[in-house]
Amino acid sequence: MHIWPTYIRTRLTLWYIAIFSLIMGLYVSAACAIQYWELNEQLYHAEVQDMETVEGLLYFTPDGRLLLHEEYHSRPGSRLLLDRLMEVLDPNGAVLFRNEKLNGLALGGPPLPQEASVSHYASRMRIADGRHVLVVSHFHPVQGKRVLIRLAYSTEPLRRRLIELLVVLMLVLPLALIAAGFAGYRVAGKALNPLAAMADLTEQITATRLSSRVPVENPNDEFGRMACVLNGLLERLEEAFQKLQRFTSDVSHELRTPLASIRSVGEVGLQQSHSDAEYKDILGSMLEEVSRLTSMIDTLMTIAHADSGSIQLNRTVFPLMELIEESVGVVDVLAEEKKQTIFVAGDSALSVSADRGFLRMAVINLLDNAVKYSPVGSTIHILLELSTQERRYVKLAIADEGPGIPISEASRVFDRFYRLDGGRTRDEGGAGLGLAIAKWSVEAHGGEILLDSELGRGSAFTIRLPAV
């Protein structure tokens, strides 16, 4: 069973009260200790002054007895001296005088070395009747004879005053703790109000209200930083939701076309009887659309795995020229159909550390894009070289002689399902996923892909990868 409070405000208040109680306890202890020390100092100085008075009142009688002029105490200003405990010893420890207040009890034994070495030696002791006293000792000559005078006062009044002070402070302490708890609760509530406001606002944010933001009053304090972090999270979520909605819409649109084509061909084929050759043509058209649909789904699965980060690259070191030649061999058939020439040049010794399959996919997509949009009889140039301008990297440039891409559209050609010319046929334009796959593959290897294009003069895609 948990008895610890649930709310942070209550926990902060309890912590505040606990810390305040500890501080007050230390304060009371220090105050009592200082008060007790000051009272002891006052008692010590009072005894030293009384010692100076007593020294002038002691005298020896003709028969050698040591007495004290008691008539001194008859004056009203000296009534407090009646609590004095006093004894006088000779240097050998013989008792020369004890006042009546001692009732024959001793204020210690024989003289101590400390009593002779210190002008006024102070010590605390408990006499035989149980009283705690502060004793001040002093050697003084009386009529030419050196004697040890010991004066003592009870420390019980000091203890009583200390207890009275402690009781007063302990009576005030609960009131102080209640006031501190109330103030701490109010302060904690005021300090946590921004957090409560952020929680209330965040609760109202849904998938359709991701554009809402938490207000930032002071970006330099803890709550301001938390608000900035929440706003950053909301911004990323909003962007992710927008991409997901756009992706879902594009996928739905792209899948609808081949499915509608398959359905249309099938319905037309069932409306009337056909010859075997015609049925083969119908099935061939349907299989072509199925193949296109399967390829698109495989590409979408690759993109989904890439977005989730579940794809692990199997890196190996290999000459990049070998991969280029393999990729050219894949698209060479398409280039021959359009009577295009693919010209390859560069340093065949340059190697990279990469996943051969994914990097090959990127190069093939770029080559396929160049063949698809270049006119009949044109030339596609591939150049592989080492660049050391900013850092050492391998640069692969693929340039075509196609229509080019407007500058305003250059930043969008790598978006998924984006096709520059809406009027292109599906056979010519594809699904708009090739460049998106190429961009992901290159960036996954720590590289970058750049586009340099001009309307009417073709496009050049450049892949830059870290050199080995």
C-alpha cells in the first residue's frame, strides 16, 4: 500500500516542511547552545568579579583563623552574593575556610597544577549533594599568606533558562511549520501552474489539432525548455502525420489505377466471347498490370522498412566501377530500344564501403530515370572520379540530355510519388518512387545526392560517397 502523496505539489510541500523543520531544529539547537555558552560566560565573569570582592574581605584573626567580613552582605545591592559557595585552601590543600552554604562539602580536592598556572581557572563539577556548579579558582595573598580561593555558583538557573527558551521555541515551532507548509503549498502551486497549463493544453491536442503549440513564457527556465521540447515534438508529429496522410493518399491513388485497369480488362473480356489469342492478350494485359502492382508494392515495402529503421546494411568494400557496369548492363536493353548511348568514364580503382545491393538499386534507378526521359538517339554520360575539395569522397555523376527540370521543382523530385509532368503516361512516368529510393539508399551510406538541371539542356544527378 502506497501512502506517499500522488500530487507533486503535496510532495514538494512535505519536502519543504521537512527541510524547514530540519533547519529550524538546527537553528533551535544552535540558539540554545549559544545562549548556554553566553550564560556560562556571564556567570564566569560574575564569579571573577566576585573573586576580586572576596579577596578584599578575607582576613586572618590573631589566633590564625581565616574569616570573611560577612557584614558586607547586609547592603541591599549585594543580596545576590548570598548564593555564593566558597572555600579557601592553603598551598598544601588544608581547608582554611568554608562558608555555610557549602554545609561542610568540598569544592574539589587538593590544589591542581592548572589552578596555579592560570589566573582564574574555571571548571565544572558536581558536589556531593548533587548540585552542578561552576568553580573559579585563584591564588591570592591574604596578609602575606598565599591561599587558594575557590568560588562556585550553581548552574541550575542556567539550565532552567535554557529549558524555558527551548520550551518557548518548541511552542512557536508548530505554528511556524504550519505557516511554512501553507506558504510552501501556495508557492509550489504557483510554480507548477505553468506545468498544469501545459498539461491541459496538451490534452486538447489531437491528430486533427497538431498545429497547436504550447506557449513559451520564458525559454530560459525549466518550464520554458519543457515547452520548447513539447513544441518540437508536436512539430515532428505534425510533419510525420502530414507525410503519412500524403503517403496514404498517394498510395491509394497509385494502387487504384492498376486495380481499375485489371478490373476494366476483365470486365471487357467477360462481356463477350473471344478467341484463344484474344483471351491470351487480355490475360497478358492483366498480368502486366499485376506485375506493375507487385513491383510497386515491393518498393513500398522497402520504403516502409527504411522509414522504420529495420534495414541493416551489409557493407563490403568493392570497386564502384564494377557496380556501375552491372547497372549499365541492366538498363542497356532499354537504352538500345531508344537508340541511346551510355558513355562511362572515370577511375576504375576507386572503391567504397557500402551495401552492394542497395547502392546498386540507387544507381539503376538513376540510370533508368535518365534513359526514360532522354530523347531517342541521345547520349547518357557517367563519370566516376575522386574529389578532395571539402573532404575526400567519391563522386558519381549521371547526366542525361532530357528536357530538364525547373528550379522551382528541383527540391521535390525526390519526394515519393512525385512526377514532374502530370500528363505523362504511367508507362513513361512510373510511380514516382525511383528517386526517393535512390535518395534514401545514398543517405543511408553517409553520402548525399545532388541535382543540377536546366530546362532544355538535361539533368545531372551526382552521388557523393565517403571514399575508402
